[in-house]
Amino acid sequence: MYLVTVLGNLLLILAVSSDSHLHTPMYFFLSNLSFADICFISTTVPKMIVDMQSHSRVISYVGCLTQMSAFLTSACMDDMLLTVMAYDRFVAICHPLQYQVIMNPRFCVILVLVSFLGSLLYSLLHNLSISQLTSFNGTEIANFFCDPSQLLILACSGTFTNNIIMYFILIVFGFIPISGIFFSYYKIACSILRAPSSGGKYKAFSTCGSHLSVVCLFYGTSLGVYIDSALSHSPRNSAVASVMYTVVTPMLNPFIYSLRNRDIKSALWRLQSRTIFSVTIPNSLCFLLAKPVI
């Protein structure tokens, strides 16, 4: 599953970068989302594979904080990029005449940089809040990686402090981005319903379908982990949900975008055709050079 995820997202990035028809803000954000998904799954699965091969489930305190920092950065990057992509669709459908002016290349790069810096800040604050509360020598975590939600439970000395931190994370990095996505799609739906052409309505909805599927998959599993950790404290349920949003979600994202997006499928087909052509031509030349001339 790890190789499928990495190769699928790399293929999506390669298709977007190699096809000039896809050099648009939407696919620019999509390629960055694919890169964030590769980083997201690479923070947990390789360590899990090594632990399974070595039959050891020990991780150092520094290693745990490092893994958690990289995990939170990539997860928050996914979170913010999905919100940025919703805003991109809002501008494209509700303000099509100003789209090229608003979503210019410089502004798109700024949005990605702000998402990355915000993710780093969130990860840094999260690590500082845990590292200054306590150390975890000899502590067992009922998961296959250093799950931030379970580390917060272990780090916080009182239930009140634990709930404040958990609900703060839910509000800032859960409720606010989801509210932005819902507001964007509310405006999009209102704009589409006012469109006179049924073909235009279908095309507008089809461009948003893939993004909505990924949003539901990502937020449904990730928010479920935090809510379950804050309320039920069930290690089994947290582990199952963690597998869903750390392994399954990054693996499904490239398939969702490639199967539901006609432009991506066309780009992948052109990429495959160019690859086959570039391999066939040198082989033919070698055959002609090796053939004796009479």
C-alpha cells in the first residue's frame, strides 16, 4: 500500500508537471497536495515496516517528537491545501471573469507558502506544549506511530487541560477550515443553480466532485480520531481510524482525482504515449544500426 501511494501520487505530480494543459491553479494545488500526501504517509509507514521486520516497537523520545512533528506538518498541510482548493473552485465558478486576475501565479505560490508556514507553526506549538509538560520514558502508546491525540492525553496532567487543548485543535484546524469549505461550496451551489445551461451545471459539479470526495474522506477520518480520543479513549477505535487517515486516505486520493477527472486521465494517457514512443524509437535505431548493409 505504501508503494502504491507513493507511485500514484508521483505519477499524478508527473502528469501535471509534464502537461501544459494542466498548468492551472487547480492542478498546481493538486500536485502540492500529492506531495503532502507522500510526506504524510512517509512519516509513519516506513517506521512501521521496520518495526515489523525487526520485531521491535521502541522509539526514542527525540524520534517520537520528530515523527510527530513531520506528521503534524504534513497533515496540517493537507488540511490547509484542501481549504485553498475549495477557495480556488469558489473563485473559478462564482467569479470566472476575475479568476485569472485573482488566482495569478504569485498569489498561488503565496497560498502554498502560507499553508506550509502555518503547518510548521502548528507542529512547533504542538511539540512545545507536549515536551514542556512531561517526558515519556517507558510509556506505551496503543498505536503504530506517535499519535498526537494520544500523546496529548498522556502529556496533560488534568482532564480539563487535555480537553482545552483537544478542542482548540478541533476548532482552529478542524472547524474553521471545514467552515471555509462549506461556505465556498454554499456559494458555488447557489451560483450553479442560477446557471441556465444544464451542461454548465454538470461541468461545474464534476470539477468539484473529486475535491468533495477527498474532503469527506480526510476530515471524516481525522476528526473521528480526535473526537474518539477526547470522548471514548478507546485505543482500538483510534488505531483503526489512524490507519484509515494515515494510510488509506493518501492512497485513494490519486485514484479519486484520476478516475473522476477527464483532464487527468487525458494527461496520463499522453504521458504513457510519450513514454512508449521514447522507448520504442531508441530500440528501433539500435536495430537499424546493428543490421548489416548490403
